[in-house]
Amino acid sequence: MTSQTPQSTRPLRVLAAMSGGVDSAVAAARAAEAGHDVTGVHLALSANPQSFRTGARGCCTIEDSRDARRAADVIGIPFYVWDLAERFREDVVDDFVAEYEAGRTPNPCLRCNERIKFAALLDKALALGFDAVATGHYAKVVELTDGTRELHRASDMAKDQSYVLGVLDHRQLAHALFPLGDTVTTKDEIRAEAERRGLAVAKKPDSHDICFIADGDTQGFLASRLGKAEGDIVDETGSKVGTHEGAYGFTIGQRKGLRIGTPAPDGKPRYVLDISPVNNTVTVGPVDSLDVTALTAIKPRWCGTAPSGPGTYTAQLRAHGDETPATAELVDGTLTVTFDEPVRGVAPGQAIVLYDGTRVVGSATIATTTRATAAA
């Protein structure tokens, strides 16, 4: 079956989401150069934008808004700022805090793509007569000869961002445009392209931090909203080995920052194995106890038709994680996954994204895990 990307179809009315960074600026420029009728939009995501991170590839500051406007002027496209601060606070920031409070580990970038860029923004774009939303993500939408579309990994695996797009359904994919998806170049070459195009953001640094945590201190951010709540750190036998100021400040697989006064019997490092918000307890133990052989995941979202029956896939568990072979099946709305080999660092609240080759099958939110060695 032959395929084509949306870039090869008729000219579209495109709303380009411009964060103020180099990737989204080059994506907007490429969309315009391809003959599309492009309008740039910057999303104001904070009621107090000066409180968000500055000097990086943010998407939330006054500085970012100005950078996006300057890029749009150079490209020669109309530009607007849309205020989605309240929606962002409710759907991303409040969700982030609630998930940590419940002992889970969320991915705010994935949630932003699902609820802001390809829900709130896309719905508004379609209502205004636009055909597609373009972003600077590194991923590909492939259109098949029957008109259906698939989400695939970027041509350059080193920059692939399909994991955080695994929440997009077939309707959203029908209106998504990723002009950087076919790029097989280094980030320096993307910057060089931006410089050739006269875009001032060419030298703007990237940031991989959470945009709404100004100083990068996630634990401090959560403490300011949830308050300090001292509790016990225990080992696998239930023996107290230390204390903490809030279980929400830990993630499964964490090694650093545990501040445990009592050394392990074998002298080896200990890792966070379990977080219990009910009794405010954090359980730690040896690294081998992190081995996960299976999991269940809820709220599945499929990038096309939902699979039927058990299937073999590769699974990705973190935005920059490796793929691992697995068998998965949807049973009564819950995804059950069994790994060919044990994996580590798997926490409830994270997303699992399934792939068939380079094609993104879909994603779900991890609910429970099965360990090779059960934690106490």
C-alpha cells in the first residue's frame, strides 16, 4: 500500500502553534514554504507569565511570546496570542499536582498535547475554519491510500517525540501536521536552518524541564501546594530507615535524595519501590526489586482502530526511554501488558505507548505493576 504525508496534499489553512522556540518556528516556516496558508498562534498558558521559566525553550513566558511574534513577522504570517491559562491550569497543572498527591507519576507534556494543543487549540482552530494544527514535534503522520492516517516515529530516532503524542486519536491525527517529522539532521542543523531563515530563536537554548515550575524544583513546587507531611521511609521488611516531608516528593526508581541514615545490610544503594499516599509511607529496597514483568493500564487511547485480541508490540514507558518487546491485550477496557524481559523504573501514572514497528498503536495510563520480587 502506498502512502503519502499531509505535506503532499492540497494547500491547507494551518494554525501553527508557536511556543517561542526554534523547533516550532522552523515548523511554521516550513509549512508556509510548502504552500499552506499559515497563521501563527502563541498560547498564553499562565495567568502570571513572569512566574514561568525564562531563557529557554519555554512556551509560557512573556519572553517566549515575543520570540514567537518576531519569528512570525520574519516568516511573514499573521500572528495571535490566545489565552488558555485557565484551561492549562485545570487540565495540566492541577492534574499534575493531583497525580503526585495520589502517589502516581504523571507526564505533563503528554497531558498538554492531549488536552491543550490537540483538544482546546484544535477545537478552536476547526471552529475558525482551519484545516490543521502544526507543531514542532518530531513525529510523522502518514496518510494511507484509503484516506486513514497513522502516527509514526520521526525519521530521526534521536529526536523522536511520538511518545508524548501517543494520546492522539484518529480525529486529531486527521488535523495534525508535523513539518519536522521527516528531518534527519542534528539539532545544530535545525538551528542553522533557522539562522538561514533569519529567525532570531536560532540560538535559543532548549529546556527539558517542566515549563510551569519556574526554578525546576518539582518537590518544592508540590510542597507549596500540598504542604509538608512528614512520614516514614521503610525497607521491604517494614522497618523504619528514615523520614520524609511528603511522599509526593518521590518517584518509583528514585535513588538520589532519599537521605536515609541507616545503611542497607548489603551496603548497596536503595531505590524507591513503592509510594503509599494512604499512610504517607515510602518503601525502599534493592534495585532488583524494581524489576517489573507485567502491568495493567487504564484510559487507553488509540491512534486509529483499537486492536482486538492479544498482540505483540514494542512498548515505551518514558519519553526518552528504550523500547521493549511485550504482549498486550485489551480486556474490558483495561490494557494488560506482559514484557518479554523485566523492565525497571515503571510507576503508576506514567504512560505506556505501544508500537508496531514505527507506527504508534496507542497509549494508556499505567495503573498497577507486577514485580518479579514483590515489595513489602
